[in-house]
Amino acid sequence: MRYAQGGGLTDERRAFREELRMEAAERFRQGDENADIAHDLRVSVRSVQCWLVAWDRVRGNKGARTAGVDGHTARSIEAGQGVVDFLDGLRSQVKDRGFRPLPVRERMIPKTGGKLRRLGIATIADRVVQASLKLVLEPIFEADFHPCSYGFRPNRRAHDAMAEVRYFASRSYEWVVEGDHGLFRRELAHGPDGPSTGTSRRQARPGTGEGVPQGRHPR
């Protein structure tokens, strides 16, 4: 497998990413009750290609220059341990169910009105694991989202939602309902970890003791 030092996706990895999206979306659209989805997810996340694409996403993000509590950045990993050994180690930990995310590095960011927002900065390792899970899970959930949903979805942004509001407001619609999931993030209840959800659940509570820390998700 070819590794792009500059952090860009190779053609092979782009093809793999699209293949994952198409297969997962089609399976869920068909409602195949006999498919072992949990097994498919584990197989996909353990594949070498999936981890390489996840690394590319994290490495290409501006946040790759910011270290978590372990002090490592994407560049320091490349210069030290090396990407191949780094990813092999992560993949083995997830495969053996021994992976444990580190606590996030927290920063309080001012908001309008004098309030503060907690920003959680995960380690590069945790971000790569998150990106690998997102790579597999995103197309599954995307298949069921409504066209009117704009929050935290690929190729969608707040400006698109505002444009749709403007469109309907010009056609006799009078009400706009906005929902804020801020309290949900702080008070998220976590159930027991199962064999197929352990890694994702642990990523949702990386040592902060409460809720889900807000931070930039790897794309």
C-alpha cells in the first residue's frame, strides 16, 4: 500500500473510501436483516486501507499540528515512530479490543454573551481511531438522514440551512424551529460496552468524566 507523505489521498484510497460508502449505504437501504453488520464494521475498521484513509484525513486537517495530552503531532509521529508502525500498533489494539483513548486536553473558548465553551483536543492516535470509525459508520447513517438535515454532515454547512429557510420563508412558511443538542452532549448517558460498540463508546467519553467534549471531528 502506497503512503502519501504529504497527507493527500492516493487514488487507491479514494476508491476504497467510495467502495465502503456505497456498500454500507446499499446494505442499509435494502434492509438486509441477515447481514452481520457488527462483523462487517469490525472487518472494515481492521483493514489496512481503512486506517491509511483515516490517517490521511487526520494528517490533512489543520489540527494535525496541535498535540493532545501525549504531546504528539502528526509530524512528530512521521519523524519518530513512523506512520506504518504507528498505524499497525493502533490497528492491533482495536483488533484485540485493548484500545483505550487518553483524556482530552481541554481548553475553554469564549462564546458570545460572556459564556465559555469547552473544547476537547484529542490525541492524534484517538483522532485516527475516530476517523476510521467515522469512515465506516458515516455512510450507514447518511443513508437514513432526511434532506432537510444539515448538522455535521459531509458537504453541508449552516449557510445551506439558512438558504433553505430563506427559500421556504418566501413561500408562505412562517415557523422556523431550531434545536440545540448542547445539553445532550453534556448529559449523555453511557450504557455498558458491547463487543461491537466498545471502541465507539470509549471514544465518546475520553476521560473527561461527563458528556461528550466538543471539538473538530476528523473529516
